[in-house]
Amino acid sequence: MLPSKTVARLTPDPFVAGALTLSLDSMPQSHISPRDPRHLFYDYVRRMGTAIDLAAHAAEPISVLHLGAGALTLARYVAETRPGSHQLAVEHESGLVPFVLEEAPLPRSAEIGLIENDALVALRTLAAPESMWRARADIVVCDVYAGLETPAHLVTPAFFEAVRSVLAPGGTVLVNVADDADLARSETQIAALSEVFPVVAMIGPSAVLDGREAGNIVLLAGSDPAVIDRMPALAAAGPHPVAWRAQ
């Protein structure tokens, strides 16, 4: 049990050998394969992983800021696929990451820092002149949930302004949105992103983008038109069937 009284569990995946599922109060949150960090189980995480693959030359170290750490699934992936990358994870749930790392340690070569704080507070701290974190992030991953919802203050233009303050000029923001068939949550986040970034796109299962099913959408944003240029390759990589559109 974590300090917040949240019950955290890491349990073996019955279908993937060596894989673990992180659950908070019995709700699945993250899936990791410590033996093979390249294996990304959830569709939306695979899309995010591919977006990171396409953001720079293969194996080139990059700087990644993870807002919402969970079991560090993508951080493990980046450490494996881009050795030497500088990564920082921000997690609001105190004690969660230490609990995960006790059960599923990172490779010694992985350079991943940790801040336990609210994502917006952490961003403002990182952007301050006196901040010890001087790297501009090539990728900012936004995957912050309290239960089934992203906290309201993390889906606003003010939040994404704070994200932009730590993003490299050619960097990309990746946002996971768990949405209903009406795509209301995605539309809210797209509106907020569009007030801050000139380039915004969305990708996900065709049935979700068509409004036929609920599911996870990945939003991509930044100031570099290359974000849109990379979308066909991102879609081609799957999982399929997939659809995307620029906003």
C-alpha cells in the first residue's frame, strides 16, 4: 500500500512470459516486459514508441520527459532503443516508482531521474532559471491519470504552455487520451494543444476515430511541420486498422 492508501500490485501477465502488469486499486495502469523492454503491449503505447522511433535517427540519444511514470514502460523502451538518452519521469503518486523498481529494476545503464510531484508544478519548477534540469526535451510524454480521468488542470492551454517551456524547438508532445466514442476528451485536449502549438495531429484505431468505439487516442503536437510529415510512417507501423488526421 502506498502512502496515499492506494493499493499497488505488480502481477505476472498470464499470456506474455516474464511480463508484469501494474495495477492501482485493481485497475490496470501499465504493462512492462523487463526481459525485453522493446515489447510494448498496449496499442497506444506501441504508437507512442513508434513516434519516438521516428523523432530521431535510430539509436540516437535523446531527451525525454515523462509526465506520468507508472511502471516506466516507455522510459525502459527509450533506454533500450536509444542508449545514453537523458530521461526524467514525473509521478504524482508518492512511492509508486520506488515500489515498481524494487520489483522490476532498471538496467544499470538507464539514466532516468524521478520527481514525485504534480505534473504542472514540476513543469514550472523545471522551467525556472534556477532549475538543475537544463535539458530541453525532444519528447514530452503526457500520460497522467487519476482513476479514469486526466486531472482537469492538465488539459488546459496553461498546462501545455508549461510543456512548451521545457520542449526543444523541434520537439514533439505525445498525449494519451482514453476516450469514449464521442471523442469529447480528445476534442478538449486538441483545443488546448491548438492554442499553444501550430501543429497538432491524432492517431488511433479506425473504429475509435470514426466514433464507433471507445479507446485510446494518441495526440501529437509541436512547432515542427515534420510532426505531420511523419504521420504516414507512424500509421503504416500499426497496430492496424489505424486512422489519423491533422487538426
